[in-house]
Amino acid sequence: RSGIVAGIILGVGRAVGETMAVIMVAGNQAVMPRGLLKGVRTLTANIVLEMGYASGLHREALIATAVVLFFFILIINLIFMLAKKRGD
């Protein structure tokens, strides 16, 4: 049972962090989508694609994006840890 939970945690973490496949599939649009079927850009892709030339406020915004992504992953891991404790 613990192996299954560990696999789920690793799978979700990888899905959140997967960049290149999502860039190709999701359309890599740097603007807010106006519908469910419009292209989007993930947080990770935004950081990877723009960090090379960012400076000043733009760089700070990308670092803030990384912090938001970190907290998303932290919350997901905490939820799985709580679910695992309830299951034991």
C-alpha cells in the first residue's frame, strides 16, 4: 500500500513539473485563455522559457512564479501525507 501511495506522489509531482511535453500539447500561449480549448502556458514552462532574458521586475515576477509553483507542490505533498496517515 505504501508503494502505491509513493507512486502516486511521484506521478503527481512529475505531472506538475513536466514542461516540454506540456508546452507542445497545450499551445504555449503567454496570454490568458479566453476559452477552455485555447492555448495555455504552465508555470514551469513560463519560468524555463523566459528566465534566460528576464531582468528587473520581469525576473522578480518569474521568481515569484517559482515560489507559487513550489507552494503548489508542497500543498499537494501535504495532502498526500495526510491521506496516507488517515489510511494507516
